[in-house]
Amino acid sequence: MKEIQITLPSDRKTLMDEFIKEFSLIATSYDFGEAFRYELTIDNYQTNMLE
């Protein structure tokens, strides 16, 4: 399994929410006012090798 953390400006939240929904991912999001952080845990088969 892999944990992925993504931090984006607030104006990209809608785009990221659509991406998460499209791929049926489960994410935890944190609101920092001007930015959002998403944390995802995915299985190894869902990505290429990350180093």
C-alpha cells in the first residue's frame, strides 16, 4: 500500500473532488483556508512503481 499526500490551492478543490469520485478513491481532506490537503491510501496495483 502507498500513502499519497496532495496539497492544492483552494480553487482546485472541486477538480480534485471530481477526480477522487471518478476513480472511487477514499481520501481524507484538510482545509487550511487558502489550501487543501488530501491524504489517500491506495493499493500497489493501482499505480506504477513509485520511488
